[in-house]
Amino acid sequence: MKNTASALTLRLLAAFPLLLAFHLSNAADNATWQGDIKTRVSESAQAVTHAMDGIYRLRGEASSLSKPDASKEDLQAALAKLKLALAAIDSNESLNLSADALHFRGRRFDFMLDAAVLELRLGNKEAFLNFLESSQTWVLIPALKNYLTTPAFATVKDEPRFKAYLKRIELPAKMGRASVLATPYKEQISTAEKVAGLSMFWSEAKRSFVNFHNVPDLDWDKVYLEYLDKVMQTKSTHEYYQLMMQLAPLLQDGHTNIYAPEELQDVFYSRPALSTALIGKSVLVTKVQNQQLAQKIQRGDEIISIDGQPVYEYALNNVAPRASSGTPQDKAVRMYSYGLFSGDQSKSIRLGLRDATGKERIEVVARGQDRDVPGDPSFDFRMLPGDIAYLALDHFESDAGVKKLESVMSNIMKAKGLILDIRNNGGGSSLHGAAILSFLSKKPVPYAYSAERQESNFMRARSDVILLDTVRGGISKPYVNERKEVYAGPVVVLAGAKTFSAAEDFLMSFVTLQRGTVIGSATAGSTGMPMFFKLPGGGSARICVKHDSFPDGREFVGKGIAPDIEIAPTVADIRAGRDVVMDKAVAVLSK
């Protein structure tokens, strides 16, 4: 392969097609080596999968031999299998595999713990304690304490070495997300707590945030210094969080946020029973969810001002600073749909409205009303004219969508076409989306190519690098579930700017499978895995630590997934109650 890049650069490029290497030098002929990279990644992933399958078979056999009533001979046989697996993990071949799959040797601890427990069951306390002491130099797992304090370890519970180990494995919790810095709410937290909260978020982002490449002009250290002075000047916990919630949006990522304490929820997040959206250049009421409110505000009313400020000016000044988003379409949703009316429940909103005839008026609206107007049924399913099936996939927070699909599968199998609506799906678990797709294709359902920050301290000591490498859990195997019935007819997915997170993962898989047509508008452009942690004064935060892309390396984080057919409602459509996106889908499937 013709390339004059440094050895380090080649290692980074071979690990994952999207890398942030701020000192890359002399990388030549992208077209020449890109194909080699993809081939190597694929072959490496297959080799790791094959090796791990064999090693896990040994672990399964050992588990079968080591039941609670196992004989001494069976325990010894199980231990022999685990030692064989460990020998395979420690072999030169696995070390070579580890160059492209760091998770491989990460499994070593699991097998060593299994073996150590068998040693203890065989009466070899010394071997068990030696394992604990040797492992603490390379891994400490706080959750392991719950397991090690069960009756199975009664024979060593009073051993000084065992007690010392239990104390040491609590260190990560003390230093991490369960830190004592996460103090409870009070109206006025101390200056030290304010600085600690800022420092926690800043340092966690600096170490773990995976999408710095989307904000190349951001000087994160400079932001920290600027906010130090600002947080120390705040006069209450309320003011502190009002400021802190403006910090996360600087990273321009929908999965990176700072949240106010529970005790301040009604101050920051209370809203009237209205739904709104930016339609073209107008902010419209799209739904009224309170019966009393419906007497004075109608769907299609245009919002022209809020509390005396023009609506765009109000949104820019009061909503945008706290809107964490990575694309213009997602920011518009957060400014004009989710956050436009958010605020103090004790304070009403003065709305300037314009109706369909052009007549303007002022209405005073309270925040926090009951939403007593029934909405659409959850996971709405119906048969449309032309024998077209429609299913709204509201979310992937649970398997409710999968169960709904299963319950109506007999109807869908008879349909001439299927519409899946994820326009309002804010995500959840990608597993549920993959399960739904397994009813639409006999092919394995591909997951996203995922990466995390993996620069080591050793690497940092030698040079300044940010490395995105394959997640330690490995490249996810495609989802496979052989269904009795698989719908083979034409499928349309409706998507839009509210299609977020795991819903975008679902759409990515749908597009990769080439299973049908996407109609609507570009998705939010934000997915990944957020790491949650608590902040001083009862607040909390999350930082995106996993970057996803199409399996072939195409990016959609910070961009969104574009539809095959782009169509959006107009002001006239909203006022007339027309769903032009749905109508287009029906027209496509009716041809």
C-alpha cells in the first residue's frame, strides 16, 4: 500500500475510517488505501468474532460442568477448560488480533474471575486471593462488590487481603459518576460546589466527548476559564443552572446536556398545553391539548410575539442559548417546538397571535395546564385506502412497538404497501428498531459502525491526538431473528427533524438494507451513547461518548439522514389539517 504516513497514522486509519488525528502527516492517495482499510477492518472483525466464539464455547462448557452440586472432578475439568481459554487469549495470535480489537483481551478478566472462583470452590484460597490482588493493577469494578459479598465467598470474608480488595474496588465510584461532589439541592450552593460542577462537566467532556470534530473552532479550555468567573458570580442555585445549561450547547450535540435539579423543574421546564412548530418562516400552533385553552387558541394560529418580543427574537434570546443540537433542523425543533414556551410555571405567557384571516390578537396563557384533550392512540395502526397499512412507531424506549407490529402482522401481510411513521420518534434502544426490521427482511439487520475515544495516557504523553476507534465491545453483529412471517411488500418510512437517536439508527439500518423509500425531511442528526452523571446541587448532565455512522463510513451525526423524497407541510396544510407527507407516501405506494 503506497503511503508515506507515519506508523502511528497508519494504525489510526486502519482502526476506523473516521479519525481525528490532529497531527496527521503526509497521508497520500485516499482513494488508493481506503479500499484496503475497509477490507482490513472487515477481515479483522471476522477473525475476532471467530476467535471469541471458540473461547466462549469453552466458557460455556466450563459453566455446564460447574453447577452448584458439581463434583470435585467436574470442577477440575471446568477449571482446565477456562485455563485453555485463557491460554488462547494470551497467545500471540490473540495479541495480533488485539491490535485492531482492544475488547478481545478485555474479556480476560471475566475468564480469570471464573477460574479464580473455581479455585476457591476447590479449596484453593491462596490462588483466589492472588487473582484478586493481581487484577487490581489493571481493572477495578465497583459493581463486583455485590457479587463478592454473597454467601459463596463466606470462607474468605474475614481474610485481610479480601477486605482490602473490597475497599479498593470502590475507588472508581468515588472518583467517577458517584462522586461526593454530587451534592443535594439547596437554594444556594457554595462557590466551591459551583466551581466543582463546572470542572466536572468540562473535564468529562475533554476526556470523553466523542464529537469534537463537529466543533473545530471551539476552544474548550478557553470556555472553561470564561465560565469560571461567570459561575462564581451567580447568586443562587437557580442562577447557577440557568448559566450552566448554556455550557453544554457549545458542544453542538443533541446527546450532550446539562439538566436543572428536580426541585427547579417547574421553574425551567413548565409549558402550556400547546404544540408548535416552525412551518416555513412562520411559527404555528399545531395542536391544542387543553379543552379550556382550545376555546381561545386554534390549530393554525400563527405566533408573532411572546411577552412583547417578536417570536424569532424571543426564541433567539431565551431558548437558543440552552438548546443542545448539532444541526439546523434539530435546533429549529428545540427552539420552536420543545423549548419555545418552557419556563416558570408561576408566570403566564402573553402571546401575540395572528389567525388565518390575518386578524391579530393577544392571549394570556398559563403554563402547566392539564393536557385533557385526547391525543392520537399509542402506536396507532390503521388500514388506509388502497390496502395500505400504516403504523406509527412512537418510540423505542420499550418493545411496545415490536409487540404492536406482531399483533397486526396478519393485517400487514395482506397489505399492498406499508407505511412506518417515525416522524415523532425520539429514540430509545436500537435493539427494538432492529427487531421491527427483522419482520421486513430476511437479511441480518446491520447496526451502525460505532466508535469511542480511545487515546491512551501513553499516547497523550507522546503526542496530541484524539483517536476515534472501534468501541471496545466490538463491531456489533447484525441483528438476526428468523420470523415466521416476513413482509416482502413495498415499505415507506416517514421521517423528519424529530426523528432522533435510536430512531435514526433504525432509519440507517432501513436505508442500508435498501428496504424501501424514505419520505419527509432530514432527521435530527444526533445519536450515540450518552454518559450520565450527577452535578452539585442536585443537577445532572450527560455527554455523548459513542459516535455512530453508516456501516460503510457515511456520516449522519451532525448532518441528519436525508429522505429519498423531500416534502414538508405548508402553513395552508397545517390549517387545513392535511398530512402531505402521509399523502405522498400513499401516492408512492399506490403506483
